Amino acid sequence: NIYRADVLFETAIHPLRPGSSLSRDDFDRIWKTLTRFMQWGLKYKRIVNAEPARVGKPRSRMGREEALLVYKKQQCTRCAGPIDSWELAGRAIFACPTCQPL
């Protein structure tokens, strides 16, 4: 669920956008981002999706709140706007309406 929210945020795709509307480029961006995030997860043995430059410390020293992009956040890490949250497919989803327009 964390990867779902953070990958869509990183690729600027709204969670309610139908999969059938995605272009090949959209799919490739999602895939590339997901594999990159999962490689970092394997390396650090936890989910660490944030870039060190954005947080100001290396991934190995990031706390849980710092390591995530949008999941369970109140405020967007990119534009500082409010994060929307709702239930989608039985799980909570998080999105920035500014950075991930529908």
C-alpha cells in the first residue's frame, strides 16, 4: 500500500485514473519507479522512497516519516499543500490533488 501511494505520487498519476487510460510511457514510468523503490527497500531492509537531497540526510539515516513521500502524510512533500486520503479497494490511499491532478 505504501508503494502504491508513493509510486503514483512520484509519477504524478492520480490513484483514481483508470489503468486503461495509461500510455505506454506512463506504464514504463510506474514500472521504473516501482523497481527503483523496491531495490532501495531491499538494500535498506525497509521502505525508503524519498530522495536524500529532499530530506537532507542519507537514506540509511531517514526516519519512517522522512522516508515516505505521500503515504500517511498530512502535507505534500513537494508543494506543501494538503494531502487527500480515502478508501480505495479496501485500503487507505493518499494523494496530492495539486501534484497528482485527476
